Amino acid sequence: MKHILCEGGDELGKNTLIEGLIKHFSFDNIHIRHFGKPPKEFPNEITPLKFQTECFYKEGYLLEKISQLEEDVYGYYENIVIWNRSHLGEYVYGQMFRDNDPSEIEDMIKNFEEQFLLNNSETYLILLTADPEFFLSQEDGKSFSKNIIQKTEELKLFNKIFEKSSIDKKLKIKVNKNNTFISKSLILNKVIDFIKNNNYVE
């Protein structure tokens, strides 16, 4: 079973990358998941962090159910779960926009990885990043971050939690060169080669 976690800011190419991965894997047994944001309002006894913790466990148990489908002695039936945004995003947006304690988010992320991801030898983390100015130029008005200060902080926190993640197979790709995207096919081929060869890449 493969877990492929695609992470990074809005409009940096996650959807395009995932579309390419789906075609590469010939659409076979692929499950697309998305770690969403919490609702805007909570009952008094529910905090954003508690809500996200519950969501993490629900997603983890779903992974366990999917993996049970793979008990195939012929090794034919491999499931691939691709995450369009992962559990790492809460480290960024939770402390930037929901006033969550970063150390508590780190603990939540560590627990999730230990319980549901690290026992799988084929878990891959892909982070798409960019220069802050380029990141801002892609803003469509729908993101949390609206200005260069927030965009810079968002990128910094994504890089920080990428390094802190216990996942050992991880790849970071800068998607721009000056004011333009690098080739989308080049990005896709880097990711495919990374998954194929199981290498850690800076």
C-alpha cells in the first residue's frame, strides 16, 4: 500500500501533480483524501484542536480499513492513497489562524504518524514550495494568507514541519524559477522517480 501525501500552499500545483500521479498509476485502486479545515464555529466544549484530533483518528482508521483490502497472497491488489493536503497543514494554519499551541499540534502530528503512517514502508511526503513573492502572485483571493508577511510565514512553517515530520521518504520541490512555474511535467517526473527509487531528497 502506498501513502502519497501532497502538501504545500494554495495554487502551487498540488492538483496538477495529483492528476499526473493518477494517470501514472493508471487509475488503479486510488483513493483521494483531503485533510480539510475545521468549521468556523464550535460548541463550547469543542476546540479546533480537539476537532482536528478527532478528524486525524477518523482518517487513520480509514487507512486501516483500506489496508485490510490488500490481503492478497498474489501481491496483485495494491491500494494507493493520495492526500491532497495532509495532516501537516494543521501545524501551519492551526497556529496562524486558529490560535492553537504549536507544541500541541506537533504532538498530535507525531502521534498520527506513529500510529498510522510509520508502520507503512511506502509512505511518501511531497512538499511543493516557492519564493514568497511568487506564492503571493498566485493568490486567487480564497486562501487564508493574503499578504507577503502571511505568505512568507506560511512557507516557513510548512518547511519547518516538513523537517520535523518523522516520515523518512520526503521530497521538497521549489515550483518556481523567478516569476514562472517550472515545467509541470518536470515536477511530476521528479515525484515519480522519487517514489520509484525510494530515496530521501533534499
